[in-house]
Amino acid sequence: MAFGKWQTRSLSRRQLIAAFFGLLAFLAFVGYALDRAFEQAAEQSVKSRMQGYAIAYAAGIDVDVTGALLPPVLAPDRRLEMPGSGLYVQIVQPGGTWSSISAMRVKLPQGKMLPLQEEVFDGPLRITAEGDVLGTQVYRYGRSFAMEYGDGQQARYTVYVIEDTRPFRALMNVFRQYMWRYLLLAGLVLILLQMLALRWSLLPFRRVVSELSQVKQGRARQMTGAHPRELAPLVGSINELIESERNNLQRQRNVMSDLAHSLKTPLAVMRSQLDAHEDEATLRAGFNAQLSRMNDIVGYQLGRARAGGHSLYATPIEVQKYAEEISMGLEKVYAQKGILCEFEVDESARFYGEPGDLQELLGNLLENAFKWANSRVLLTIERLESRAGLRPGLLIAVDDDGPGIEPEKIHLVLQRGVRGDERVQGHGIGLSIVQDIMHNYSGLLNVGRSQELGGARFEASIPPEGERSAKHAG
């Protein structure tokens, strides 16, 4: 439960908590390191000072003819002449030990003779004075000396300088107070800088969230703007997902409108057969054919909704068979106009794709021509040759003897939901369906004036396989 709660914490809070504990550990380590370094440096300073006292005191010592040591008349530090001052000198000889006046009523730790020119520094050691039960801690420095007297004889002795640690501890306490005070101040400044740096670092994330919110609210189509390199792939993926969802939604809408448009012609054929009062057998046969076609249309549109393209290895389909079935149905729908549909079909022409795509392509082009023609429609189907071993292309052209389309209106009639003449019944999506199919097959739809019939000419061309691959590569 606690782990799950931690997972839901914001990135900024996680970073601040991590930075806080990391900084706490860092400051603790730095404080400990500085404390140890200063303590060692202070101890070294104490040792150097006590070494100077020992050398200065030894320089003032004299010896008589019997080898007895004579203390210096003037001590190097006046505290050595003040009882209980905290600075003491102890001289150790083979025959006994001598202590400075400051060591009166103080029990010093007994030193030992050291080898010549050897020194020692130790502590803290505990000493006690009269009336002092707890005692006092001291540092001790010792060094061995030798002095000649008489006929080349040598008097050896060891000088110990002993100093109270209280000044040292007072210095350490002052240093630690200021050190932790400044470290705490530095920690607060670093936390503040970390918060500012974190806010600046997370600014791109907040921008991403803001842009995504604008997309969700419909104020923007996709996430734009400059993003850091680390976020660019994420933003690109989100944009691709948004565009994919938008395309899927648009495709679903188009499929529904295309389905309604595709079912319109079979329904119109069935209506014309009912109005013609044909016999039952003919009516049944015609209805079965149209119902079969409607079933194929529904299956094709549903498959088109699931997929987004066409098969690369489709079985070749004979075009003329489908063209004849569609034209016969349209002749019944537009029987009152008495339209004659003529064919100029290359029998070797084949469509390499889905049968439903071919039906939609022929059906929409022919229906548009029947709708605008006065009396004649011409369907031309040609095979577009390709290199050996590659699939050929296909040209489907439909001409009519209607009024044609003004050049400035061609781009309008190719738009989904736009009709060439609002007075003519229709949904305005037939030609857009043709364009979608042409796009899937890397084809092209051209609209112009028919040289043979004088009306409009719609020319749908699917390039041969080699040219199609080159187009995709481009």
C-alpha cells in the first residue's frame, strides 16, 4: 500500500525528497570530514606549540659538575610559574623526576625516559588536582635531550610538556558551531536552488501536459512547439497516436457514409424493378442479385473499416464482368432517361486488388456518368503495360454526353459531401470514395472534358507495379 502511494507521488515531490535526503547525507559527510580535518590540524598545531615549549625549556636548562640539572631561571611561558595554570613541564632523568611550579598540587601522569632525539605526542590523558574528583584531560608532548658536562660525560633527560585540552575543546566547539551554522545555511540555499532547477527542468513536462490538454479540449490539432531531445520521441508518438485516432474516427465516419452511398444503387434497382411490375420469377432473380451485391458491399465496407489498405498479392480480377453487372443495374434505375452504355474494354485488363474496391470504383464512376448524361455513357478499360515479371496497371475512363464540369469547379466536386449541382439528388461522396481507392492503390483520378462525347470524362489510372513502387519510394 505504501509502495503504491509512493508510485503516485509527483515527479517534483520525488525529486525534492531525493534531493533533501541526498543533500542531508552530503552535508553530514562534509561536516564530519571538515570536523575531522580541523581537529587533526588543531592537534598538529597544539603539538607544534608544545614542541616549541619543550625545545625552549630544554635550551634554558643547565647542568652542574655532578650532572644535576638546573632548571632555567626564566620559563618560556609565565603559566609554568603559576600553580594549576594548565601548562606543565615534567623532566624525567634516570635518577628522578622534576616538575614545574605550575604542577604543584597536580598529579601528572608519570613519563618515561625516551631514546635520544625521540619524541612522542599523546592524549587526551587524565590528570587530577587537589579537590578535583573528575580530573582534567591534557595533551602530552615528550622529547629526549642530552647535555655534556665534566670530562665529556653526558647527562640525558626527557622533557614532557603537558597542556590542558580545554582551550582546544573550546576552539573546536566554536568551529563546530559556525561550521554547522554555515552548512545549514548552504543546505537551505542548495535546496532553494534545487527547487528552482527542478521547476525549470520539469517545465517541458508541464508544457507537454498543457499542449495535451489543449488537444483534448479541441483547441489544437496536435502537440506543437519545441521540446527537449529526450521528450521529442514521446511527443512524436503522442502526435502519431492522436493522428491515428483522428484518422480512425474519420475512416469510421467515411465508411458509414460510403456504406449508405453504396447501398443506394442496389436499393434503387430493386425499387425500379418493383415499379416495372415484372413477373415474380424475374423479380425474385433481380432481388437475389441485388441482395447478394448488398451483402458483398456490407462485407467489403466492414473489412475496409478494419483494414486501412489493400493486399499486395491480390488475385487478378476480370473487370468487364463487374462493369456489365453494374451498368445493367444502372440502366434499370435510369430507364426513363433511356441511356445507352457503350463498352471499349481490353479483355486482358485485370484489376489487382479487392473485388469490393473494383465494385466501388466502377459503380461510383458509372453512376455519376448516368446521373449527368443525356443519352450516352462510354466506359473504356485499358491495360497499362509494365516491365516483364511485374504486374500491369489499369486505366478506367468514363465519358458522358452531359453538361460537363467547369474547370474551376473540378476541385469542389472531388471533395466529400460536395455536389456539382445542389438541385441533383445525391450525397456528394461518390467521387471522394473513388479518390480514397485511388490513394490506396497509388493511383490518380483525372477529371476533364470528354473529346468524344462532349461531356465530362473521369479517368482513374492505377500505375504498373514498378512505377507504383517508385512512387511509394518517392
